[in-house]
Amino acid sequence: MTEAGDVVLLDKEDNGIAVVTLNRPDQRNAVNPAVAQRLEAIVKAVEIDPAINVVVLTGAGGKVFSSGADLKIAAAGRVDELMTADGGFAGFVYARRRKPWIAAVEGLALAGGCELALACDLIVASRDSAFGLPEVARGLIAAAGGLFRLPKAIPVNVAREIILTAGRLSAERAAAFGMVNRLTPSGEVLVQALALAGEIAANAPLAVQESLAIVARVGTRQDGELQRQSDMALDRLKRTDDLIEGATAFVEKRSPIWKGR
């Protein structure tokens, strides 16, 4: 699916893993209309591809994960072109996704770039990277999920300061708050993100997806409703080949061969 000159690259790795790369390093991997359309198409392609179970999202160049919206587009009054009907900003932040995505953040993740990372399910970041939502310094707000996802990821008072001052949050501080799952030395983010993806991909894909869906609802549903949805998810899994395979592989002391059905 990757072609030369693509603003977003999709590369399939082994073992059910794919890497999606924002590919505008000369423009700080800023999101323009082409990025939004391409990323939305990739999300939809990943969802229906049985060979992909986990996705790593990163930025080309190693210096900036993404600086967010291309301000040339914003200055021209074309902000709406950075959104898609199904995915919102960059075709991603509100996209319906069943499969886990890991943000591999090397360098800066600012504004919409920070919101892209927050929209992922897990974050791996280099120790010298940083996050920020500087929209108020541009007369904007972090309307692509930042205003409610950052306060869920770190203490509310800290998020409030970052948002209102247009300040930055170091990766080490973000990790201390639990927003970043794994910290790495500079230059090792993608390797470590792929290792984390491999740990996830080793598990039954349908069970991973059902688990992710329940966890995503925590904080918005009561425990009784979450229990009901957990029971329904378990009932669906009971009818899958993978449940039998998981138990059989354990008994036979071998690695399971998942079919995703």
C-alpha cells in the first residue's frame, strides 16, 4: 500500500504488526489535507486487514513526531480540510478502531501531534521528547481531543497548566504520571515500540480487541454496564476457534497459532 512520495506510509512487519509513518519531515510532519485523507484510508484498511493486529504510529525524520496542523492551511482559512467525516482531525483522532495503536514519539509532539499521540492506545517516547498543546498561543483550542484526553492521562491540575500556558510536558514527566508507557534512549523509540507491539501481537487478536473496547469505556460507564458488556464479550469469545487454540496450546506446552476467528 506504500508508494513513493506518500505523505503517510504503511509498512507491514512480521507477526501481525504494521508501522504507519507520518512522512513530511521537512514540514515537521504537519497534518495537511493529504495527510488527513491518507491516514483515514489507512485506518480503514488496517481495520479490515486480517494480517494486521497491532499498529505503530510514528513520524519520519526523528526530530518531530508531529507539529499538528499545517499552519499554512489554517492561515488560509482551510482548517476544515484537516478533518474527515469519519476520523476528525487528521482522519484519526475520532476514528472507530478495534485494533490497538501505539504512538512512537521521537522529538516533539505538539498541538495536533500531541492529540494524535493521545488518541493512540499506548505511547512509547524517547527521554528527550516532549508533548504540548500550544493552541491558545495561536488563538485556537485543542479541539481534537486534547482538552479532555490530556486531563485523563495526567493529573487535571497539571493538564490545566500545560493547556493554559501553552507549555510543554517532558516525556519523563509524562511517564511519571503514567501517560507514557515506556521511555527509551533517543533513536530507540521505534525498536521499543515494535517490541511492545510484538508482546501484544503474541496474544489472541479477538481477545485483545474485546479487552481494548471494554477498557476504553472505563470512566464513561457504570460498573454494572461494564460487567454486562464484559459478559457479552466473553460469550462472543467462547464461540471462537482461538479460545480452543489457547487452551490446547497451553496443555500441549507450545505457542498458540491464532486464527482471529
